[in-house]
Amino acid sequence: MDKMFPLFVDHLCHMFMNIFALSVTISIIIPTLIPVLFVGLFVYQFQIDAVDRSNRMAKRQTIAALSPIMTTLGETANGRAVIHAMNFQSFFCKKQYKNIDRWSNFNHFSSSTFNWGIWMTQILAVFFSIGAVVLIAVQKENYTDVALIGVALNYSFLLPYFLAFFSQNSMMVRMFFTAVERLMKYDESSMPQEPEWVLKTDPKKGTWPTNGTLEFKNVEMAYREGLPPAIRDVNVNIDSGKHIGIVGRTGAGKTSFIVVLFRIVDCQKGSVKLDGKELDKLGLHTVRRALAIIPQTPLLIPGTLAHNLDPFDKYSENKLIEVVEKVGLKANGLKEKASELSVGQQQLMALARLLLREGSDRPKVIVMDEPTANIDAQTDEILQKVINEEFKGITMLTIAHRLNTVIGSDAMMVMDSGLVKEYDSAHNLLQKDNSLLATMVDALGNGVSNSLRSLAKEAADETKKI
Ligand SMILES: Nc1ncnc2c1ncn2[C@@H]1O[C@H](COP(=O)(O)OP(=O)(O)OP(=O)(O)O)[C@@H](O)[C@H]1O
Ligand SMILES: [Mg+2]
């Protein structure tokens, strides 16, 4: 739109001036043609309005029909391995054919109305030329200067040509505005906006949080209005420096718990406090700076590993090498594309990014969503060691499906259907036969269950010693 618009407006002005000059000259030579000209202009405006209305509607639908084509193309390209494995090629082909058919229908209609508009304009202009010829023929005695008549006739034959171009350009310009219409839909007043990033009342950098104590009170959150809450009645206090393991079946609400903490979706009921300050009352960036996450699938920005670690070039290369080596990645990998890292390596990269934050910039709460899902046992060991050494005294929430990775935590939070069903040390929970954790542990078979129980006991004994 922004590239083509000036060009088309320029053409439009050019054509308008040409048509104006031609019409004025013809009208001066054949004054009786003026009423014909006005009637012609009226009919022209009427038909161009009608064509334009249908054409814009068709163009709107054409643009909207393009989105499913692009989405399916992206989906298919990203999931090609799974599609091949499941032999779903024909399903996606059919889906895309349907999308293309739909787009073609609208596009064909749009092109047809567009061309019809141009044809109508030309026919109208031809009638005007015929009108000029007829008037001259009828009033022969009034027109004695052959040269002037030649000019008038010549110009009247040129008119259809310029008028066709004029309508083409004017319809194009109007069509371009459908793109602006779509943009206008995303303006601030019609789209829900993110809360303020930083508020004047926010605590100064370095003064908050100091401990990392979390307090969830009657928290309830639904992703959208009308959806059932993903978590509800969450009442949990997490003391500073504690390691909490969050477990539960798929869809139990573990990630949603973190979503509320980071205020990706604000809770509809209740409150979350970090070191006594309600998160809802703080700026979004103030909240997120105080927390850190190693997500299930880390966010990458296009570029090298070094660029992903330090997008604002704040740190020296030596510092980058130091943190990369600490987490077990290769220093020469800094120049490689981050998108070529495996998911496990991307998680290590997220950890390295955390290590770069030092002093008051260090987060007081770290969340890890499935940190070991994509990492082998040895790398997991490195990860745990680095975390224990570097983030001593930091509150840590770890979501895990594999119980052995979190059973040694200070406390376990067992979630089910959006509720925190159990929250206690693993050892205490495993003492109760009918606890959810005990059921989950026992379901793994005798061997694993015994080893998990002894790990939980070791952790409890360790805590008692402290
Ligand atoms: N973006 C979303 N929009 C709407 N509903 C969602 C969204 N994300 C999750 N949910 C719903 O919220 C509920 C809890 O999902 P959540 O992702 O928190 O589960 P989880 O315990 O993290 O599962 P998993 O172990 O598979 O990661 C589910 O019923 C899910 O369908
Ligand atoms: Mg999850």
C-alpha cells in the first residue's frame, strides 16, 4: 500500500488533468455537448460507485481468504516431518486446495468487477464520442472551421482511453484503502492493550524483591472470558529460597500457574504477592524483571547464539564465553545460528542468559518449565549444579513430568483440574497412602517407587538437619 499508493495517486492526478483539458477543449468547440458531458459524468459516477462498492467488498474477502492459505502453508512447512510420518499429506493438500479455491472465488469476482467497471467506462466514453460526431453532423452549418472540428473529434476519441485509465487508477486507490481498513481494526481503541510496562509507583531497581517470597491468595484465572478457569482457588505461600516441584497430569494447570505469576494473563480473582507487593499493582516489566524463566520451548530471536544471549551488546565477548562454558555449551558455538540448536541446548542458552544478569539484576524467583524434558541425565546434572551454585537462596519453581527431577525439592505442589490439591514435602505426602503424589509414585512400579520414596526421605532428612 505505502509503496504503490503515491504512484497511483500521481497517475490519477495526471489522468484527471488530461480528461479535464480534453473535456474543456471539446466543450468550447462544441458547446451543445456540455449537457451530454454532464449526463455522462452523472452516469459515470453512478456506475463507478456501484462497481466500487462490490469490488471493495470482494477485495476485503480476498484479503481475508489469504490468511488461511498462509497459516496452512506455515503449519505444513513446520510440521512436514509429522505429516509425512502420519501419512497426512492428502489431508493437508485438500485443506490447502479448499483455501485456494475460496481465495480464487473472491479474487475472480474482484477482478471481474474491476474489469467490468473499466469496460463500462469505455462504453460510456464511446457514447460521448458518438454524441460529438452526431452533434457535428446535425449542426453542420454551425461548424465551419474544419481544423477545430478535427481537434474536437480527435480529442473525443481520446477520451475513452484516458477515462479507462482514470477509472482503473481510481478503483485501485480505493481498493488499497481496504488494506488501511484492516490496519485500522488493529488500532489501540479496538484492540486490548497490554498494561503499563513501568509505573511511577513501582519500587526502585534493586530495592524489590529482596527475598523472593511468594503468596498466592484465592487466585483464579481463565484464559478468555467464557472459558472455564484454568486454575482456581489457589492458596499457596512459598517461602524465600525454597525449591518447589510442581507436578500434575497434562492440562492440570501447571503452566497456567506460571502464566499468572508472569502476568501473561492477569488473574480474574485473588492476588499474587512477591515480597509483600501485589503484582497486579506493578508495571509489567517491573514484575517480569524480578522473575526469570527457563521455558518449555525457549524464545529465540533470529541471529547467532551470541545475539540471542546479548541482543543489546551489553556484555563483553569474554563474559559471553564464560557463561556459555558454564552451562556446558561450546564457546565456538557463539557464532552459530541459535535456531540450529537443539531444544535442550536452547534451554541451556536460556540458563546462560540468566547467568549474565548479575547483582541487583539477578532475579529472585526462577521458574523452570520441564527443564529436563529435552536434556540428557548428564546435562541435567550440569544444569542442577550451575543452578545450585549460582542461584543460592533463590526461590525456585520447577514444573516436571518426571518425578525424580523434583522429588528432592523442599515441597511438592500437586495440581489437578486447575486446583492445588496437595502442597507439602514429598516425604510427608508419600506417608499418606491415598495422597495423589503417592498414587502417582506407586503407579511407576515398585522399583521406581522405592527409589523415589528414598530420595524424598533423603531430602526430608537434609531439610531437618538445616
Ligand atoms: N492459551 C490457552 N488458551 C486457552 N486455554 C488454555 C490455554 N493454555 C492452556 N489452556 C487450558 O488451560 C488448562 C491448563 O493448561 P496448562 O497448560 O496450564 O496445563 P499443564 O499442566 O501445563 O499441562 P502440560 O503438562 O501438558 O504442560 C487446560 O485445560 C488447557 O486446555
Ligand atoms: Mg505445561
